[in-house]
Amino acid sequence: MHTNAIYCGDCQRVLANTVEFPDDSVDLVYIDPPFFSDRQYEVLWGDGYELRAFEDRWKGGIENYIAWMEPKVRELRRVLKPTGSMYLHCDYHANAHLRILMDKEFGESHCINDIAWCYRGGGVPSKGFARKHDTILFYAKGDPRKITFNTQYVPYSEASQALVASRGGTSIDGKKRPLSRGAHMPDWWSDINSLQTWSPERLDYPTQKPEALLERIIKASSNDGDVVLDSFCGCGTAISVAHKLNRKWVGIDVSPTACKLMAKRMHSLGLPISAGDVIGLPKTYEQLKALQPFEFQNEILRRLTGRVSAKKSGDMGIDGWLIDGSPVQVKQSDGGGRNVVDNFETALRRAKKSRGTIVALSFGAGAHEEVARAKNQDGLEITLKTLKELMEEE
């Protein structure tokens, strides 16, 4: 297995490579998959150069979501060692259905804990109780009595410390309790809050989890040198924490933008890794053409050394900006015609700009004719570029 590596692609297909991911090769799996939240997530990175977006909506409802998750969970179980564990992070949208799926794949008796991660912040509903916890399903692959597990402790409260001290270090059950160690950690965690807007570790990534949460899980269910796998790795919190704790790691995500962010994050930890080291990153014309729209937009603007529009929706025909301040429109289509250029002219006038760039897979004769007319009659300079031209320029 190639460890300390980032893979770009659907995790089911990536893991299906049994040469790279043989049976019984991973010590710990943590995943934070889409929550079936029926939401569209769109976030600009802090530097404003890329957009990360994904749609957590599923045609066909929960049955299709679980059908999508099932083969992925099966592959993850396959690569786990008999002493290994899997943590699946979810919330109220699908936790009951995912619990049934995990019981099916691992066995009901292999459920170690149904952990409640409680946190503060965010809005509250006008009707009902505020939803302030996620569920983390913790399963053992093999005999639950033989899994890797390092007991974690929570500090005693002042009252408990005083009581134990008054009994000479003996609790009510008559057992010795070292005050410095604390109490055995329960399956509800309220001492780790969700990331707030002012958190220094925040990367403005949708669904990003705090490092303290992953640190607890990784410390509990792995040892130095063990392999930690996150197949919905997002911005790379799990692999970042695993590296800091001297574990080997593998991160997988379907989003090229997320994989590049992971590479940047790991590079900041001193690792000789860059976006070019991501395994499976789309590079050919056909691969780039098939990207999700926001991924295609990011790739085009990267090649132009531009940045995405700050308006994530309702951009009024401008998808990004070049260094010189001129607008860019990205069309993931063939045969861009006169109407594409005409609409971009309107966007230029609205932005009070006299020049701009349109990128598409290809353009028709009408587009080139309209560019010439706009320059001669209206003084607008519009550059037409194709994806192949951009690829040839690199």
C-alpha cells in the first residue's frame, strides 16, 4: 500500500484497486460522508482563488443515498485489519439508516459505540429543540475484544476530585482512581466544540471538523506507525492529525479542488508534497471536460492565473477575474455561438469593463464574428480561448 498519499477519485473505484489497497491493510478508517442534508454547499477559499461546492441532494431519496454508500462501506470494511475499527460520522438526517447499513456490513455485535458529539453555536429553530449533536458510529471489523483501543480519559470535575481525595483516592465503588488520569471517557463528547468563524484552524471548508475531534478518535483506535484512512477526506483534517500523531495516512476525495487543498495543507506541515503529487488528478482533455461545473471553472481560472467571482450565485455572467481586473466567463460546452458573446458584452458593460475573456470547449463562427463586430463598433476587446488552447499553453 502506498501510504502518506492523496488519491483523487470516487473512493469506491479507488479502493477497488486491490493491488494498491489489499485486504486487511488499514488500522483505522474515519469517514465524514455527505449527510443527506438536502443542501447545496458553496464556499470560496480564504484566498479567493477557488470555489468548493457540492450538492448533498439525492434523487430518489434515502434509498438511493444508502445504495450509494453501501458499496463504499463494503470496500472500507475489506481493507480494515481484523484488529481495525471504522468510525462513520453522520447526523440526524441519515444516522438510523446508516446504523442499519453498518450492522449489515459489520454485524450487529460489532458496534462498539454510538457516540454523540455535542457542540454549541449556530441557529435555533422556532419549533422544536436545537439540533446540537452529530452521531459517530464506531464499529470493529473483527472480534470487538481484540481491536486496537487505547482508553481515553476525561478530567474529573472539581467536586469529584474532592470526593475521591477525601476517600484517600478511592471512589464510591471502592476502587483506586488516580486523580491525574481522570475518568473513563463516556460515549457523549461535549468538551469539543464545532469550529467557529474565528477558529485559527478554520479553512472555510464546508463540513470541516475540529482537529481535537479527530485527535481523540485517532489516539483511541490506532498506535504509532498505524495506517489511518479517510475516503471522504475533504480538506484533510483526518490525515493532518494522523501525520502529527506519527501515523501513516491515506486521503481520498472525489473533488480535485479538495485534493489540492489537502496537498497544500500537508505541505504546510513540512511534507514534500504538492498538487502534482495527487494520484488520479484529472489531466487529459477528456478528464478535464468531464469535471463537475465548479471544478471545471476552478481549473480554467487556475490556468489563467485568475480567481473566481466573489458572487457564488447570481454572478451576472462573470465567473472570475484575471490579474489585470478583466472579467472571465467559463462555458463547459462546445460550439459557443454569437449569443454567448452577446451576453458577455452585457456583463462587461454592467461591470464597466472594456475587455474580457470567454473560455469554452469550442466556439462557432458566429462567436468570432460577434467578437470582431464588438471590437469595431463598440470598442470591446473579447478574447476567445478553448480548453485545448489553454492546455497547450502550459
